[in-house]
Amino acid sequence: AYIASVGFLGTTESSTLISSVTIQVRLHKSDNQQIMYQKSFNYGYDFGIDEIVYVGKSDEYTYSGYEELLTRASSAYDGIRHAIDMVTDAFIDDLSK
């Protein structure tokens, strides 16, 4: 598993920034490297891509722009930690099914 992206995303329609983390997970058989499990999980912006499991977002970690993001740097850090926890929990839940 690895973190494919981490940061804050905004859209062209708004200056709002959303905490965002995407992880990609791939598990292989050790003897022949056959892929047994492969999935991507995203927290933050819903890209609407079927192959990426969207796990949600929190308005607590949404910022009106770069100035607010910098002013609330401690909250921004907490938002990234929260996002990592959310995608990790979603992966663990999915794998245990």
C-alpha cells in the first residue's frame, strides 16, 4: 500500500480547499506475484470514478482559501491525519470482508 496523493484540493468553481488523501493498495501472491487484491481509496473530493472508493470528507477540515488554511495550520495537519485514518480504516474494513 502507498499514499498516492496527499494535500488540499480546490475546484475551479470555488476557492474552498478540502483535505484530501488517496491510497492505492495492491497485494500479491509471494510465489508468482499474481495480484490478489487491488483497490484505491480516497478521502476528500469525490471524483466520481467507480474504481476509487470514496470514503467521505469532513466540513471541519474544509477551508475557505489559502489564507484560512495557513491561519489554521494545526487544524490542516489534523485534517490530513484524519484523512489518512479514514482511508486506512476503509481499506482494513474492505479487506476483512
